[in-house]
Amino acid sequence: MPLSIPRIKIDQFRYFLLIHGVLTGLTVFLALCATSRGWGSSFTLGQLFVWISLLSISLPVYLFFLKKNIALLVGFIVFKWPILVYMVFRLTQSVELDSVAFSIGFIPVFISALVWSILQKE
């Protein structure tokens, strides 16, 4: 019996992006209003990098589940991370960045994933 890869509905991914978009909007608004300007900006940049990462991996994963152009998927995954690491390195070199706030900006994606997984069990 051959292994079968479960099909992920695109609507589920859009649903996750909607949940994460709402959470991102709320946390960025709170960070910019309730904290200092530098901290809120660093948090917002962390969220921006999360969105870049999510959106840049969505197309290759979609192609993988359609079983089309696996070489593009592998190439994209291999080159995406060094590019993002280089972007973060250059950003920290050129801008006054609060590294704690920038790192905390990555946390809401985990909260979004938790909320999404709880809602999927219903």
C-alpha cells in the first residue's frame, strides 16, 4: 500500500492567515500605542519578518502538495533562509533595533498556530 500525503485545503491556510492577520494587527497596534517608539517599531519589524516568511513559504508548499515543480520548492527553501538571515543582519547593522522586542515580534505566530489548531479540532 503506497503512502499517501494528506491534502491540505487552501481554505485552511487562508483561515490561519486570517487569524494571524487579526492577531498581528491587534498586537502591533498595542505595541505601538502602549510602548516606546523604538520598542514598538522593533516589534513591528519582527512581525513583518514573520509575514515575509509565511508568505514566502506558502507558494512552494502549495506546489509541493500539488506535486508540481519539486525542484523549485527545494531551491526556494534552501535560499529563503540565508536571504532572511542576511536581511535581519543588515537591519540590525543599519537601524537602532531593540533585539528583545524584535524577537518578541515572532511570538504571535505561535499563538496564531495554537488558536488555529484548537479551532480545527471542533
